[in-house]
Amino acid sequence: MTTAAEIAAKAEKDDVRKRWLLSAPALVIIFLAGIGPLFVVLIYSFLTPGPYGDVRWQFSTDAWVGVFLQRDIFDDTLGIADAHLSIFLRSVWLSFLTTILTLIFGFPTAYFIATRSEKTQALWLFLITIPFWTNLLIRTFAVQEVIRNEGLLNSLLVWSGIVSAPVQILYTDWAIALGMIYVYLPLMVLPLYASMEKLDFRLVEAGYDLYATRLQVLRRIIIPLVKPGIIAGSILVFIPSLGAYVTPRVLGGGKQMMLGNLIELQFGAGRNWPLGAALALTLTVIVTVALLFYVRYAAQGDRRHG
């Protein structure tokens, strides 16, 4: 005779099987569109580059060695790939700088929007999202027109007498950082606003009633409560900044390369697909480590705050 426990276990097993069947189409799409191409890139990274920008089906680990090391053309000894290392460090540094500066500018912007009336909030959010209506390349060229030697910024500086000659901003790391801040600032503002919009401002008033300063209210009340928005915004800015291609290409002029430009170079003019694949997977690993770091930090923060 079948017991109630056996009936419940069978029902649960049928429910799990039904969920897997319903999820099967989505899982197949994820595998074919995501994991499949990544697996192809992984295979290419262990092959030998062909003479015309293709690959030869011959196993080799030279591509992975070439990510951080390079062979001397005279004695074939291995040494540090200084160019790759500098590009890696520049990419991480500029992405980190972009994340910090977008947070500095985005936090007060999101706070300002969250403290307006509901009708006004909709207007400000509409204005924040307007840049997304324009192609990224066009926005980058707009920044270029502002910061070039004969652009708006230098013209104002020379006209006001602050400088006697145009300041070289274009084709520098600062130009790339400025462009990425402009491009990715909305990605920081929107998650911050989503957290601040749910903030109970009576807690802020209670802090003032207890004679807390503005800095203490910000540090002990507002920031801990909107930390999920800070983490989400940081992820949304840091990850695309790390793999940025258009902004460094236009504002860096090909001189200040980042990881995205280096990968494109190997698949294009470099004609070294295995090295490009290895660099792309290295970028994927860096992004994964960054995500794990943020998730772990967020989990620790949730445990500390109950």
C-alpha cells in the first residue's frame, strides 16, 4: 500500500522533471548562444595560427604562453610580455577609475532624483536615459569634438585666459576615462536610484534628530541601505569598461590600447586567432573574478546587517 510520504516524493519528483522539461528550450538556447561559442574560442586558443589569419588544427599552448610571455627573436628565450602587461594594467586601472568616478557623480545624482516628487522623478529619469537613444560611436565622437585641441573645452580655456595654448587631452588615458564616464554614468545612476527610491527617509530624519552630522547620516544610514544599488551599479560599469573597444579606439587613437583593442588586433591585423582567443578567455576570467568578488562582498555585508 502506498504511503503519503511516497506519494509526496513521487509528486515532487514529477514536479522537478516537469520544470526541467519546461526549462529545456531556454537551456538549449543558452548553451548554443553562450557556452557553445565560448567552447569554440577555448578550442581555438589551443591551436596553431595559420598564415592567412585562420588556424591550423595542430595542438599548441603558444597562445596561452603569449598572453603574459614573449619569445626573444634571437635566442628564443621567454620574457615578460611588457606590452600585454601594460595593456592589462591600463584596462583594469581605467575600469576601476571609471567605476569610482561614476559612483562619485552618480550617487548625488541618484539622491537628487529620488528626493523629487513622483512626476519630477519621471522627467529626470527620462533625461538620464536620453543618451541611450544615440549610438555609442556617435556619443564617443561627440566627446572627441569637446576635448580635442580645437574643441569646445580648449577653446573656452584659451578664451578665458586660463591657458595660453590648447591642453593635449585627446589620445591620452584621461580622454578614455572621460569618455567611459560619460558613456557608463547612466548605468550607475539607475541602480542607485532604484535603491534610493525604496529608502525610508524617516530614518534619515531620525539620524538628524539624534544630532548626527550630514556625513554621519550618509556613512551610517544612507550608504548601508543603498549598498545593493552601489554593488549593482559598480558591476554594470566595471565589466563593460574592462572590455570597452569603441571608446579607447576613438579617444585613445590606437595609442592607448585596452584589452578589447588588443583582442581585436590579434583577430585582425595580427592574424593570430589563437592568441586573440586566449586573450578573450583571459578577459572572461578577469570579469568572472570581479563578479565573484562583488557577490562575496555583498553576501558578507548581508550577514553583517542581519
